[in-house]
Amino acid sequence: MYQTVNGATLYYNEYGSGDKYILSSQMGFDSDEIGWPMDLADEGFHVFTIQIRGYGKSTLVSEDLGGEWYNIWADDVYEFAKSKGIEKFLYTGQSHGAGIGWHLALRHPEVLVGFAALVGGPHSRKGGETSPGRLKTIMSADDPEARIKRAEATKIYFLSFAEKFSDNPQLKAEFERKAEKAYEWELERTADEVRVNPRKPLSYLKTDEEVYQELSKIQIPVLMINAYMDKIVPVTDILWPVKVIKNSKCIIFNNAGHDVHYDCRNDVRREIALFASELF
């Protein structure tokens, strides 16, 4: 399904029904539509998954929007909700999707009942405004050999979940299937998609102290779900956000990485469902 907002056409899917709305916005969601955040519909919530502009079936963007990417993505979610007649909702996002959540919480707090951030940082200002992983991806945009290597690496990454869940034939087969789909997805991405450089969330803030000061303005309830083995957002980066955001709490899973929603699928669903049940 498609919805035009803010001068862009956004591809979205809808799960469940009712007035307990959960919205999520990402580059893309699980290729099998299994698990987070779709499974929250099974917990009684009305879920919308929105593909952000610049990716996939949504409007592609050829220009570099600089430090405005996250603001635009957040405004897109806000306008999407308005277009659907949704006055209040819980937002949940993973990694860059959680980055959208921070901007949404600061720009449009009046529409949020809460925010569930999966490995959401915000990133430390150390190391520059763009992560090394993102820079490496951008540099591969016009390099066919590099793109094949990235696709192969993505496939191997998903196969690691198949190995992790090898004692469960159903899960093993699921992640083997995802590995093949992820490989093809990487190769099918347009050069414009690969070049998108949104910088780190809240990139207008140049020091960690400025980030913490900005986060302290957030008054809505915030649930942060993080992973001890996450190499992209170290758990140490979460301590200050928990301290400065008044209505926040953090859950850290031990045997999980940056895709904590795959490592701990059922736990993530239960934790968000419990969090959300207290907000509607």
C-alpha cells in the first residue's frame, strides 16, 4: 500500500486493527514479515510499518539531504499518522529507525504515547558524523565487486542466525531463506539507495554533552532495548540516555547483537507489548 505525505510516496503495510496504534519506519522490514514489529499485532495492537523515503518502494532520493535526513523521516512519520487520522501512537524503531524516533520525540512529542528504541543509541559523537560501516557502504555504490562482497557478507550474517538456531528446524530454515533474500536485496539496491548518508541521529549536536542535554528534554516514556554484543551501539553509550531521560528504562540482552529482534524475538515482543499496554 502507498501513502503520499510531505511530497513523497511511502510504501507501508498494516497489521491488526483497533485504536492502539504502533508505527515503525525503517529502510525495510523482515522479508518474511515475521517478528518485530509485525508480531505486535498479535498482542492486540494496530501496527503500521513504513518504508522510509530513499529506499525500496518508497520515493527514491538522488540528492544528499545532509543533516536533514532524520528530521524529514520523522516528519514523514508524523504526517503519515495525520493522514490516517491517528492522533496518538507508540513509535518503535531499530538502529536508524530508532534514530527517527529520537527526532520524532523532540519534534512531535504531542503525538507519541511512548517510544520503544531497539539498539537506538544515540551514537556517541566520537568518530565523526558518519559511522565507518555507513561510509564503507556508500563507497561501494559504484563498485560492482564491492557490492557483491557486501551481499555475500550480508548472506553470511543471516546464516549465522541459522547456525545459532540450528536446534530449531523451523528457525534454521527461516534464516537460511532470509540469507538468500538478503543477498538478492543487496544486489538489487539502486546506487542512490546505497549512497544515502543520513549522518548520525541528532547530527546537529557536536558533542556527547550536547546530545545528553537535548535528550533531557524528552518527557514521554521511553523503553530502550539493547544488546551486550552489539558492535555498533555499545551498551556503554546507553548509560547516559537512561540517566537524563526522566521516564526511561533500559533492557540489555546478553547473548544478542545489533539485530536483537532476531536474537531475542519473543522477549522483544513481550517487553514492547508490556510497555505499550501501560500507555494506551
